[in-house]
Amino acid sequence: MSAEGPVGRTWFKSSHSSAQGDNCVEVALGSAAVRVRDSKDTARPVVTVRRGPWAEFVRFVAR
């Protein structure tokens, strides 16, 4: 599932998000960074993480 962001980013919702819309995180992949936001409140600030540390985080969480 995805939604266009305010500047043309495509946001992807976590595959673990429920249909009720609770506890949802979305990410937008860029060439140098990954942006993370709360899908329930998209007006809140976005967290930006460089791709290398993001990949490390994903590997850690997947264990």
C-alpha cells in the first residue's frame, strides 16, 4: 500500500499494519535516505535516516 507524499514521495505502509489503522509506520525510500512517518498523523515531523544505518536497523529488527 502506498500514498503520494507532499513532494512526490511514495510512502509504503508496514506489512504488519492492521486494517484498523492503528500503530502504522510508513517509509519513503530515497536515493540517499529513508524517511519514516506516523501514517495516522502525517502532519507531524518526518524522521530521516541515511540508507546505511537504515539497512543495519532493518537487519537487526529482522533477527
